[in-house]
Amino acid sequence: KKKANPLSRTSSTTRAHLTQAAFVALPLSAATQRAIHEVLGYETMTLVQEQTLPVALTGKDVIAKAKTGTGKTIGFLLPTIERLAGGGGGRGRGVRALAIS
């Protein structure tokens, strides 16, 4: 079983679903990588994150079903943050992101 990072707010449920896949391997901005590591204290992804983030970061829609506490929120927020911070999704006055959780 993985040892919990003492600075992380990760629950035992989340830790039970961790994989060996590292966030650093994802094509994320330096600011996002820094926030994941320094602010959140995360190093490795959960199974749902490992399976959805690479697809969602390419701009494709993803539907995922997983137990509460397994990392779905990070799975849909990171691609959204990256897209909005990078200017993607258009510059109109309308809705640029919608998350239904």
C-alpha cells in the first residue's frame, strides 16, 4: 500500500485507487504541474484519472463513472482549466465550460 503524503489532503478512499501513473507525465502547463505538486501534494493519479485525463486533454468528451472519492473532479477540472487558461474554447461572451457532476 502506498504511503500517504503527509501534506496531501487525499482521503483513504482516493489512496486506495492510486496507480503508478504520474501527473508529471501529462502535457499540462508548468503552472498546473506546480499546483498539483506543491499545493495539492499529488504525485500519482487514481485509476479514473489515468484513464480519462489523457483523452480529455486532447479535447475529446469523456464520460466516466467511478466511486465517490476516486478523483473524478480532478479528472474533469484539469482539462477544463488547461483549456481556459490556454485560451481554448473560444473568446465569445458565452459559456466557455460546463461541468455537470
